[in-house]
Amino acid sequence: MSSKDNPGIFQIGDVLNNTYRIDKVLGLGGTSEVYRAVSEISGRIVAVKALRAEFSRNEDFLNLMTREEAMREIRHDAIVRYYDNQRTDDGHVYLVMDYVDGPGLDRKVKDGGMSAEDVLIVCRRVTEGLVAAHAHNIVHRDLSPDNIILRDGKPEEAVIIDFGIAKDTNPGAETIVGNEFAGKFAYAAPEQLHGQTDARADIYALGALLLATFRGARPNIGNNLMDVVNIKARPLDTEGVPEPLKTMIDHMTRPDRDHRLATAQAVLDQLDALQNGSATGEDIDDDDRTVVLPRAADEPPISEAATIVEPTPAVSETDAPSLPPEPAKKRGPLVPVLAVLAVGAIGAAVFFSGALDAVTGPRYPVANPYSLEVSRSENNQPTATGNMPSEEARDALNALIAGQQGTAELTLATGEIPETWDADILRLIDAVDHLPEFRVRADASRVQIIGLTYDAAERQALMTALTQTEMKGAFELSASIDLGPRILSADALFPILATHQNCGELNVVNAPTAGYPNGSQVMVAGRVDSPNTLDVLSDKLTRAIGDRSLMLDVEVLNPTLCLIDSVLPNVSGGDVRIDFRDGSDDTINSTGDFFVGQNPVIEIVIPSEMSDGYLFVSALDVSGNVYHLLPNLFAADNNVETLRAGREGEIRVRVAHSAADSQDGSKLAFVVDDTSLGKTKVLVIHSDQQIFDGLRPTTESAGGYANALAQRLGSINSLDSRILTTARE
């Protein structure tokens, strides 16, 4: 989908996923390109970031795009809103996001910089966005002036964009993609040069870009990598920067990240302190901060007279100093002490002889640590190993394991465990032993449970139950239940796809040979005939794939379009553009949305490289009707050479006219009424020869047209289309 005039991934006028119409190029790079587009459904303006085809199958770049898509969970005005990833039929992956209209800070840098007051406003706004991102464990890693946009040019409306770092990696480019380092040298924190990145790297980068924005010049990084390493080890030069901006930048960009402001919230706190006058640059010294940690509620206080006992060094007998005589000891009654010892000895003998078992219970050896593990790997027999405090509990667990053809090695033992340990552990095992995979691990009073289920509702119910006091008993309990299976075969998805194929085949894209592991992504592509079908398909696939993400690259058409598509060959676009105008004043309608009473005018724009063959233009509406715009009784000649009439370059051919121009009955025109509102697809077919035996009627049913296409005479070279949407205001 490229031309000589626009060598990019998409062209102006292209429609993505039957929804987003490209209307402007925002930027072209070595690996990705950014476009502005308009939703033909809602009219919302969005930005579309697309990977070039050679990178769209590269897992590293796809992971970066997926990472950027994950930002859609974050809701903050200072962070660009992301939607989802899609893949075109020819393999280009693109990401849809909000379009932020305004200059980037890179433009402010080129224009000579901004005032300190405005830079501080940007600092606060961007930091508030970082607080939200870091709370979701998202680190930008590439903050730079070009990734901060001022919506409508306002510093207080600054927006952070581009969380993917999927940029130009050609030689000389300033953004590096990989495991070792990510970020622009001029703004990256020193530790990023060594592959170490956390929230403090974003704080450094923000400080560096604030300095560049104030001065109108990026920080000096030298002429080679060694220069970069040496310069990054030194503080940034902030001489001449007014307070409090200077102090903010100094504390945000300390080379040693352990002495840098540690969190985005700390940046906000310091900014508040400096701006309200409660602190000055001299007052704040992060190097000398004292951190006081609160004592745990159950931790005893430290005694004021704590005594440290040092080990006594060994001394030989010859070196031993003479010792003073021991002070006289008080003499006590010896007989009573001996009597107590005698009684203790007799009691111990009785206890260890077993004579008191009927009173104290049986004696078992002490186990330290006191542990038990009961587990089952996926759909295998269970096993149990460890300690049990009573014969009754041991026998109950033995019976449970034996009943499932498992094995148990249980030892009766005593230990430091709660009184209800045996009853509590049996209750927890009983709650999960039906799962295809589980493990219950007990260490004294701490228990960990992990498990696997194929049912999302069961997981929710089980996780809820395990948080209840009556289920946990006396244990400190942690639990995690995954959705399975651990490995999902693509074959398990085929019956679901087959059930919902009503507009051509639905296919699993790039299914791993060994199956999908948990945490991976499942992609399904194709077409369906209605939003309802898409919703049902999405719901059933989501239930089937467990703990995996689902990407649906599925185009929603309607029954008419699906019927026609079923008989059309799978060919690429021919770069014929379809433009819409308003019949009342002949102005361009870029959205393709028309309302009841309006008069859509339709033009096709034949590209300069198309000089021969035949064009067939039809409008397929939601009611099942097909309107033939070219050729028809009003315009019978559809030969490209004739349509050109000797003209070179791009030429426009109007195939649906204004109501005023059609009053004499010589031209075809439409006025929107409320009988068949929705999406109408304008289809342009280019072929080497006439594909029908004679003219088709101006209007016919979708079934009749589909039958004619199935029996066409000539081959089809290319297909281009655009959606026209009709609605009530």
C-alpha cells in the first residue's frame, strides 16, 4: 500500500480495520511510522503507530508494541491513552492511541527554550503522570523532549507519549532497542548504560530534559561512547539556572541513583517544599537523609540498657593472669534442691516409659521444621510427604491420597504448630485436591497454595473462599490459582472458530508448534458479519485460552459484504482512492459520515500509474442492495484509457453526483433516508478486461451480484474499498 508520492506503510485515505481512515503522516522512521487517522464509526481523531513489515514478525519489536499497549490500563491526563494492537492483511502491525495535538518539547528546545516558570509547570505535570505509571510498575525508559507533547501548547497540559521504545535502530540513531540499554544517550541515566533501569532512571531523564527545555539545547554527551560514559559519571552543569528549578534538576539528576530522588512522589514533595518556601536548595540534602523505619507491632522495644557480650579470647595457662579470690557464696539448703531434682527425675522416667500416654497423649519425635507438602502435577496422581500431628489426621490424608491412586510418606511428629493444625490443613487440602494441578506446602503455621483450573468462575470462587477466616483457620495463607491448561494447543481453538465462521475463514495466526504457554498471546484473524458475532467469539475464546491475552484482528462487516467477499479473490489494493463530498456545497467529507437528508457525492481518484484496464465501482449497503456506480446506464464506459481522456497523473471520476447536477436525470445521485442506515461499502474492482457479459442493472440484490461475480469472465487485478456510514443526527 505505497506509492511514489508516499513511500510509507499507509497512504492518505487508507482505512484500517474498516474503521480508521488515515488522513495525515505525523512521522516516518526506520522501523515504525506514525499517522493521524479518523474513526469512521465515532469521528474520534487518533494516532496510529505502525511497524514496518520486516519488523512486524520480530518478537522483540512486537513485545515492545505489546508493552506499549499494556499502558491502556493507566488512566491519567498526563499519559497518552492507548487502545489496542492490530495487524493488516499484508502483515503490518499497528497500535491505536489518542492523538495529542500540540508541539513537543523538542520543538521548544529548537525554538530556544522555555521560561523557568513554564518548565516547572511541565515538571509537575509529567511527574504526576510518572507517579501513575510507576504505580503500575511501568518505567518509560526513554523520556526525552520529543516524547512530551504540550496539548494545545499549554505547559499544564503536557502529555507523555511513546512508552514502547520501538524507534529507529539504524546506524547513527539515538535510540537503542535491546536488553542491554534503552533510551537516548543525551537524557538516559548513567545506570542505563549498564542495562540497569528502574523508576529512578525516569527521574534522571526528566531532570535532563527539563534542563534542555530551559536552555534550548540538549545536554552535552561528547563525541563517542567513552565520552558518554565519562560525562554521565559527572553531575549535569546547571550553572545559571534560576532557583528553584536548579535545585530540582540537581536532585533529580545525581549520577549515583542511590543519592537521587528515589520516587516520582518524592519529586512532587520536593517541588512543593521549594515552591511554598518551606525549604531551600541548601535545606535539602538527600545524601544525609536519615530513614526511620517503624517497628512492627509485635516487635519488642529495644532496651535502653542493652548489653553486648563479646566472646572471651582463648588464653593459655602460662599467659593467664592471676585471678582474685572468689567472693564467699551464700550457703543455701541443699536437701530441698536435691529433693526437687529427684522428683523431676522420677517424673521424666514415668513420662518416657509411656505410663502417662493415656493422660498426655502419645509421644512423637519433634520435627523442626514442621512441614508437609501435598501436590499433583497436571492431571497426574497426587503425592503427600511430611509430618502429621495425629494418627487420625494421618489416616485421613492417607485415605484421600490412596483413593486417587497416589502415594504418601507421612511421619507422626510434634512441633511448634497451632492446636488446630491438623483440622485446618485437611480442610485446605480438601478445597483444592479436585484441581488438575495443585500444591499445598505447609511450614509450621505458614501455608502456600498454588493451583490450576480450566474454569475462570471456579478460580474466582476458590480464591474468594481462600481469603475467608473460616477457611484459613490458624494459618498465614498465601494462594495463587492459574487458569490452564499450562500449554494450550491451537487445535483446541478450531471448534470455536468453525462455529462462528460466517464471513470467510477465521484463522489462528502464528500458532506455536509446541502450543501456547501461559502468559503468551493468542491472535485470531478474519472477518465476521456482525458486532454480536465478534462479541460472542471474543467471550468464548477468552474462556478457552486461560491466562493468555487475546488479540482479535477481526474485521466486522455485514451479511451483504460477507456474501460479496466470499466470491471475491484475495488480491491487494490498487491504490485507487475513494473520496466523499457533501452534495450541498461540494466540500470534502473526510470522515465518510452522512446523516439523514444529506447528499453524498462519491469520487474515485485513479492513480497516475494506472493507465489501462477496466474499473467497476459498486456501493453495497446494509439492506442487501448493490448499486452499480460504474458502469451503468448513465455512465456505460468504464475503460480506464477512456476515463483518462488523454490526461496524465491522478484523475478524478465522479460516480455519484449532487442532487442539483442530477435533476435532468442524466446522472446518478443519492439522498440519505432512514430506511437503511449503517455502513455502505464502496468497492472498486480493477481488471484487465470486462468481467461481466454486458451491463449489470443499476440496482440489484447482493445475491444476484455475488452469483455474477462467481461466474465472472475476466480476472481481477486489485480491490480497493472505503466505508460510507449513514445515521440519524
